[in-house]
Amino acid sequence: MTDDIEVLECASCCAGCNPTLNDTDSDGLNDYEEHIDYNTDPANQDSDGDDLTDYEEVMIYDTLPNNPNTDGDCMDDGYEVLTALTDPLVGSDLIQTCIRPTQPKLPSFQTSES
Ligand SMILES: [Ca+2]
Ligand SMILES: [Ca+2]
Ligand SMILES: [Ca+2]
Ligand SMILES: [Ca+2]
């Protein structure tokens, strides 16, 4: 009932939105929720780049959709959920084995692609 109003509000406030779509990036969170409620990118399914979609983070794992490492240990949320199978909300004991200086990811770094 209020969807039309929400879409209009969002279309006027976020650059990446497609005003004809409720959910520009099709991740399951509508543009209004992403822009207003979660402060995520309505045009990017994975705003923080941790391999979990914004929807998965908000609705399934309860992690932060705009923080790639919710619990602040050494593993990104997606890595914990998909690979390490640890709790992305609880700093892992594994932090003992992977202490490393915090540094920004190299923006242009790519593993070998053929
Ligand atoms: Ca969305
Ligand atoms: Ca994410
Ligand atoms: Ca996250
Ligand atoms: Ca983590």
C-alpha cells in the first residue's frame, strides 16, 4: 500500500536506483529499505563486498550489510559463513593464528585470471 510512495521517495534520493523497480539489485531488500533502513547500496547486492548479499546479511545471518567483518576478527563475514563455517557474529579463536597488520585491500589486486 505504501510501496509506491516508498519507491518514489527512494528514486529521488539515491543515484543508483532504478525508479521503476522496487528492488534494483534484486537481492530481496527493496531500495527504500536499503537506502533508509540499512544504509546499503540499492544497486549492489553485496554492498560491503564480503560475498554475502545484503539480504543474507540482514535477514539470515544478522551481520552488518555495510561492514565486511561484523565481529572484527580476521575473517570477512562471507568467508566465515561460506568457507570457515564459523560464527560471523563471534570473534573466532582462529584470530590467534591469523594476526596480521590491518591494511586496506589493494584495489587493483587480482588473482591470476586466464
Ligand atoms: Ca535491493
Ligand atoms: Ca555483504
Ligand atoms: Ca557484512
Ligand atoms: Ca568476522
